[in-house]
Amino acid sequence: MNNTPTARLRAEELAAELDRTHGISADVHELSSGNAIVSIYRGLLAYTDGESFWWTSPEHSRSGAPLLSSELTLTMAAEQLAEHYAILRARPATSLLDRELPRLTDAIPAEHVAPR
């Protein structure tokens, strides 16, 4: 028997942790692949397969490439996501609209991103 929590359950746990410890509301969406998404803020979507969490950081590398962040633990994922949420909230709304940030509608094409 598989003892790995389902992706949806882990996503719901992450959303609850974000709310409980950081006051951040998030929505959970299950994908047909079995993975789940936690939608936290415009441009901040966390994915889970039930074992780990991964997302694109709001910061870019020195070369300007997107940075993929990942965590195995719920607590550390929530901590980092809260920091990234604060970064995005501090930016003017127009900067969020001008950038190519991931949106919930981008979730299916983003499924190819490997979490590890």
C-alpha cells in the first residue's frame, strides 16, 4: 500500500499552513496528472506531487532566467513562499502586470517542470 499523501492533501496542508502561520489565503487546484497547485498570489503558484513542493521564484538569476525553488518539508515551503509573497506584494501592481508571471491557466503547460 502506498503511504505517500495525495498531492491534493499536501496542497491543502500547505494552504492551511500559509494561512495559520503567515495569514496568507491560498486556493488549491488538483490537476488531471495527479499533481496539485496552491495559488497564492499573481505569479506565485506552488506545485506538489504529494512528496515535494516547487515553484518559480519572483526573483531571477543574474542572467535574467527564472529561478525554480523547491522544498521537501511543508514548513520550509510555507516559509519561503511567504517570503516570495512579501516580495510580490511590495511591488507596484503595474510591475506584476507587465512581467510574464505564471498564471493558473499556465499550470498545464508548466507540468513538465521537474521538481527535483
